Amino acid sequence: QVQLVESGGGLVQAGGSLRVSCAASESISIYLMGWYRQAPGKQRDLVASITSGGSTNYVASVKGRFTISRDNAKNTVYLQMNSLKPEDTAVYYCNALRSSGRGYINYWGQGTQVTVSS
């Protein structure tokens, strides 16, 4: 069982930056890692993902502003968020996903709140 702990959220003004981190309790080198976000009353949506090989993918609304990265030696994934907008306000969740013989294994962190004021 991989435990994921997010940190680094907070309150920032529009146009500012934050970096959120996701620390895993064990190696995540073989996992597809993702950052999701959920605003009040909305579904949880994928923001960015990074494969074990380092390939990245972003939702259109954050391309050019957010950067996902991973440090497998530290079992940590990061999301650098620049030029933040009020619509980026949400709880940000870390996800670890890998395939197994019976399908997929999927872990979630508890989330960290990011609030962007206008």
C-alpha cells in the first residue's frame, strides 16, 4: 500500500505561484503519477500527469502555466503552478497508478487546498 502525502498548498493572489509536492511512502518509479483537482460542487479532474519515463501531459487550461515533475530518488512528485488564476482554486490530489496482473492499482493522497484570490 503506497501512502501519498500532499503539501505546499495555500492562499496566493492571482498571478502568483505555488509548488505542491506529493511524497510517497515507497518507490513510485514504475507508477504513472498524476495531479487532479476538485473544486466545490465539481468533479475531480486530471490536471497533469507524468509517466515513469518522464513524459508529461496537461489539461489545456494549465498548459504553459503548470509543470509536473518527479524525483524518483526522493519518491516525490511536484506540481509547479505559475500565473495562477482564481479558477485554479481547488483541492489538489496526487494519484499513483500502475498496472497489475488483475487490472490496475490506484492510490490517492488526502489532498491539499489551493486558493487563488482575485
